[in-house]
Amino acid sequence: MREALYYARENDKVRCLLCPHRCLIPEGKRGICRQRKNQGGKLIAEGYGMVSSIAMDPIEKKPLYHFYPGSNILSVGGLGCNLRCSFCQNWHIAHSEQSLHYFLPEKLVGIALSYGSVGITFTYNEPVIWCEYILDAAPLFKQNELKVVLVTNGFVNPGPLDDMLHYVDALNIDVKAFDESFYRDVCGGSLAAVKEAVELAALKAHVEITTLVIGGLNDNRAEIAGLARWLAQIDKGIPLHLSRYFPNYKMQLPPTPVDTLYELKEVAGEYLDYIYIGNVWEADNDTYCPACANKIVERGISVEVKGLQCGKCSKCGKEIPIIL
């Protein structure tokens, strides 16, 4: 445990300032994320460095397709989340209890280096509630030439996010839907706050976006067009991952039809250069040059960068936003 950053005392309560919930927490109680507790008038980050899940993953699993493609990355997560998505894919650690083990940052570095990892990803649960641990550990990771990655819901206040972005190299940010009512009713959050986080992160790090497409809830063509149009205003080279929903946690709607994902990929392709389909085994998720259709990255049993030369398409010379 460690005293948390980003809070203020209000009489016998503490106001957490990490995320837009701004939880006002009485003595002995926790905020919405379950990992920040008022203890004697101090906000304590109870989950500091406490790991529930750890694995070496292909970086494409995050998913990050334009950041060191073909590499492996050490992935770690704790407990808790500051949203309440009824379709949560990792609800076992986001909304319930699991056994935990404390990891010193030095131990993570040792594991990452011994397995040839490109870096360390904070993922599985919501990493921003681990911000104190990230800020303390990241300088050591950088000293050892390890990349720092966040897989996040983006529901975080600008100040804390900006502090983490001093160290973070890449983010995959979930944009759950492009509709405020969806965020309010299904996730317990705010689209406006997530949009602000995406716009800030894109100024300072590599960003990719994932939207889990749920039939009948966020699969409207106009909504996906709005999402893609907004991302294109930031940078039309931002990769968008449209991922297929399957029933999970409290949501038991049927799986999203595969045809819906392909239709929405065409819609988003009117605005963005790179759209990928997730959770569909047969999907073609190779990367192609948007100017001449030359295959840049082939993703099959293995991942091979084939058509990139000095950051440009080897066929037509168009700049391709892939970090190697």
C-alpha cells in the first residue's frame, strides 16, 4: 500500500481526483474502483503493485498492430476498474476478488528482460487506478530500454494522464461507443472524458482504439461513422479495432454478426486508413498501404513486416505509421 496521489481532504472525507467520478470517500470506505481507500484521512492506493495476472503476450493481443509488430510484451494487471460495463470481458479481476502477489518493479524488469520482452503492458484490469505504481516503476523500465504500454478505458482526468504520458510509449484505448447515453447507462462513465483522454494521449504517444461492437447497442452505422470521423480529425492514421462481442458478465445478448463488423469496417474506412476486425478468426488483419494496397505487415501464424522501408511503403513511398 502507498498513499495515493491526486486527492483532497474535505472535512472527514477525501475527494479522489484521479478520474472523472471524483469519488467523495468517507473514513474506512473505498471509491468506485475498489482500490482507493480513505484510511485515517489519507487516500491509500491499496492495490499498489499487487498483481492478479501476469503473462507474456504477443503485442497484437493488446491489440496493438502498429507498435513493434511481431514482438512479445510482458503483461500485468491487478484488481478493480472505475467503470461498470455490463459486458466486461475481464470481470473476474475488474469486479471480483482474486489472489494477489506483490511485484517489485525490479522483478518485472528481470522477467521482461529474461524473456526478450519489448516492454511492459499494464492491462487486464483498468491500469489508471495503478497510476502510483506506474509512475514509480516506469523510470526503471525506461532505464532498461523497456517500452511502457497501457491498455485502458481512458476514463481518467487529464492531469494524472499527462503525468503518466511522460513515460508511456503506447496506449490502446477502449472507446466503448460513440454515444453519451451508452456510457452513462451501460458503462457508468462519460464519452466526453474518454474523448479528452484520447486527444491528449495522441499528442504524446502511439495510440490505437478498440470498440467492442455489440449488436443493437453500438453498431449503428452513423455512430461508427461519427467515431471514425472524430478520430480522423486527430489523425487518420490511428488504427481502429472493431472487435466482435460475445456474451459475458451481466450481458447475454447474442454474439455480434460477423457481417456487421465487415459493414462497419467499410463505414469507418471512409475516414480512417487502418481498420481491423477483432475476435473473428478468419478476418484479414494484414496491414496494407492505404495508397497502393501493398501488403505492409502479414499476420498469420507469425507476424512478418514485408513492405516497409525506412518508415515508408516499399512500393509507393507513402509514410506508414508503424513503430519498429
